[in-house]
Amino acid sequence: MTSQHPATPTVAAADSGRRPGWWRDAVIYQVYPRSFADADGDGMGDLEGVRSRLPYLRDLGVDAVWLSPFYASPQADAGYDVSDYRVVDPMFGDLADAERLIGDAHGLGLRVIVDIVPNHASDQHSWFRQALREGLGSPLRERFHFRPGRGEAGELPPNDWESIFGGPAWTRTVSSDGTPGEWYLHLFAPEQPDLNWENAAVADEFRSVLRFWLDLGVDGFRIDVAHGLVKAAGLPDIGHHDQLRLLGNDVLPFFDQDGVHEIYRDWRRILDEYGTDPDTRRIAVAEAWTPSVQRTANYLRPDELHQAFNFQYLGTAWDAEALREVIDLTLDAMRPVGAPATWVLSNHDVVRHLTRLGSGEDAEQDLRRARAATLLMLALPGSAYLYQGEELGLPEVVDLPDEVRQDPAFSRAKGTNAEGQEGMRDGCRVPLPWSGAEAPFGFGPVPGGPSWLPQPAEWAKLSVEAQTGDRSSTLELYRAALTARREHPALGTGDSVEWLDDAPAGVLAFRRSSPDGVFACFANTGDLAVRLAAPGRLLLASEPVTVVEDEILLPADATVWWAL
Ligand code: GLC
């Protein structure tokens, strides 16, 4: 652990971080609708399945649910290719199901955040189909990025941009007479043409879509690819391959352009029309992959959005020094804009944190580390995001057969040098095990029934039913942590931590204070157990520990919480 650090924030600074606002300390649980619960037994999760399991989420102790897209979609990118933003895809249910879900969630005290996908639409969206149909010169083409190709016969893409899913970011159209035509831009799959945000009709349409879901009662939006909407003027070449490292330091002409902020100021005005009471405010969280937490903070200025995912934290190794650095950087970046820090370890796009942080050699150790990482995350000031199934200690499924995989990144990366599971996203999307000894383990209504991705047989012992009531289980650890987080006055909202610099190397130790109580957290990221003075009453531990004569032996890969 380095000893040179910015001055330790004082308790007074911590108090100034305690502003009102439900999102400031909310624990937000991501539901991936395809894989959460399947009420109609077709092997695909649905809204009715989510609704039926809301009491489980209430009992888990989360504050809000974020639902990945359930809109009309050909599912070229698992619903992130939307063909109609106001329609529920029949595979998930209908609008009445969505309304019932929102109503029931509110009845249970849970808020509902829905995904909005403004960077691109589906190639089956009526605008894009009309743009293709009408051909060159169609005004509908202005709503996307159509360009003539380069080369003598327009046979080369208009610029050198690459798609996130591999290959060029451009696809050539075919005119009605069968001859090759213009190219269109898609930063993701060819089935996801990028929208042109310079076009007034695009901006108007999304204002209307926001209002549509706000009127239906949602509490906020998760903005997909929030950093991608504005492209640099002239769509300039980049000049090299291997461009789309999501968390690189490069400034790319299609990501994090300053023009995006005007869009979010506009959206903020709409959200604010629905009320500004801190307890009922509608909010937005940005999925913004930017080169730094400071750049991310730009999305959170007082007239912009409320939260952004902290991908720098997600990308940090299980290492005390690196964690301390990213925690400091985050809190220092958020304080000036007055936005809460957020923390996240897993989502539907990354390898589950149990597998990502683990060594892969010892399953028990990997689980211990994942539990320790979670307790550390939940002790930090601000809001936290959980991804469905992490509360069960689910690992990434790394051995899915090729023929069941649906992630477009998988098929587009074939034949390239993409390695292992990185960037392959089906392994974190396997349906949840709820109960029983036979797949789909209560995901669907019938034992032996289908699930869109196969579940490992060992998941029987990881099901909700198998873990409930077992105090040593990961599920009960999450429940206890979320209860303690609600109850302890120094947990949750805040904008600083007080590092305890006398902790041994490899141990991250900090205190948080409030007028009504003081809290401390120790996380041992090292390889060896360490003996530490107990600073107070043991509140919770990720592993069994005992306090003997005011000392604790803190095992490797363990986190403990204290009430002081
Ligand atoms: C976001 C989503 C991801 C999707 C991509 C394109 O990164 O989280 O799942 O593939 O956007 O919409």
C-alpha cells in the first residue's frame, strides 16, 4: 500500500456527501429478462417471470431493479437492437405485463429502471427499412449515417472505423436493382445501424419515447452506449486497427464527444418535468465507457444525468493498492459535480466477477474472493449495482457449446485472435437456478423443460432454494449485507472514506463516519491471513472469523465490517 495519498477527507466532508435522493445510496439489481425467470415455459425469460419473483428481490433487500431491454426486437444483439421502442416484444409479454410489473414493484417498495438504446436502432426498425426501400436521397437516410464508399467504384468503406463486435463498422447496401449502393455505419452489429443525432427527428423521437415510459411509471433509464451518440464532424479516419478497447485512453471520433452533453441536458429537463422531490425523482444512469473517471463525471454535472457506471472500478484487480487508487479517483471525481459514486463488479457484458477476479484453479478460493469483493463494494459510499445471480455465487459458464451461443460478438470474433471468454457474453447470461434438482432448476415452470442456454448440472446446489436459510451461503451473505447497509447510519450515501494507514500491506482498511455511528471495513486482498486489532463490534464477515482478546485473524480473500 502506498503511503503518499491525498489528504484524508475529514468527517465533515463525509457529512456534506449526505444529500437527500433515493438514488444516492440505492442498491440497484440488474435483471436480464431473457435469463431471470420464464413464466410461460418457452425457455426464454419473460416479464411475467420477473413479476412473479419481485418478492424475492424485495426480501434480498435491493432498492431498485434495472431491466435490460424487453422491447420489440429481432434479437440480433439480445434485445439491444430495438425495432419499436414503445412495444414489448411478444417473447417477453406485452405492455400490460410491463405495467403490472411496474405497479407490483412499486407496491413492494422497489423502483424500476428501464434500458433505453439511443445510439442505434434495429435494421428492422421502420425508419431503416423505409430508408433502404426509398434508396439514395431518401430523407429517412438522414436519420442514420449513410455514406458513399471510397475507391473507384465505392467498393471500400467510407472510413476505417471498426465495429465493437469485430470487422468494419460499415455495411454496404444493395439497391433495388441489385447493384451495390451506399454504406451505413454500425458501431455494433450490422443489424444495429447507428442513428444520426444531428437529425432533429431522431432527437424528437427519443424525447417522446422517454415520456412514453415515464408516463407508464418507470423511475428512470439506463442509457445504453451513452457515450456514442455524437460522432466527430466529417467522420475522420482513426489510422490504426484495434480501435475499440472499451476502456482505452484513446479519444476516438465516435466515443465521448463533447456534443453528447447537450443531449443529456435536454433529457434532464424532461426527467425534471416529472418532479424533483428527492424521494420520487426520475433518474438516468449512463453506460459511458470513457478514458477516465473525470471524463465520466462530465455526464453527471448538476444539469445532466444522475449516475454513471464505474467501469474503472469494475476493471480493477483484487489488489489493495489498485483498489484504493480507483476508489480515491472516483470519489475525487464525483465530489465536485455532487453526484454519487457508483460501484459495480458484474453485468451482462463482462465475465462474472467470481471468475474474473479468481485464479480459476481453486473454486472455493474464487468464491471466497468474490464474496470479499462484494462486501468491499457494498461498504463504499454511494450506490451499487448487482447483476442477477451474483448473489448466488454463480461463476461464468465457460464451456458453452458453440452451437448454443447467441452473442453476436462470438460469431463475429470467430477466426480472429480473440482469446478465451473475454468479450464473449453468453457465459454470464445463463438462466438462473431457482429450485429443484433438475434443469432448468425452476427457471421455467416444468422440470426437464427448456432454457435458452443450458445450465450446468452443479447449479442445483447454487439455487435460491438450496441456499435459503443456510447461513454460510452466498445468498444469505448478500441478504445480511443489504440489511446491515440499510441499518448502519454510516453506510450508503456519502462522498468520502477515511483510510486507516496503519493496515498491513495487502489490506484495505477504511472508516466511514456519520453523526449517528461509525463504521469500518477491512478487506484482505493478500495471500496470507493477517492479525489485526478489532476496532469495534463485528457486524458481518465474508468468511467465518473469530475475535479473540480484541484481535482478529483476517483470512486471505476476506472482508469484515465493524460497527464502532
Ligand atoms: C451496451 C450493452 C451491450 C450491447 C451494446 C450495444 O454495451 O450493454 O449488451 O451489446 O450496448 O447495444
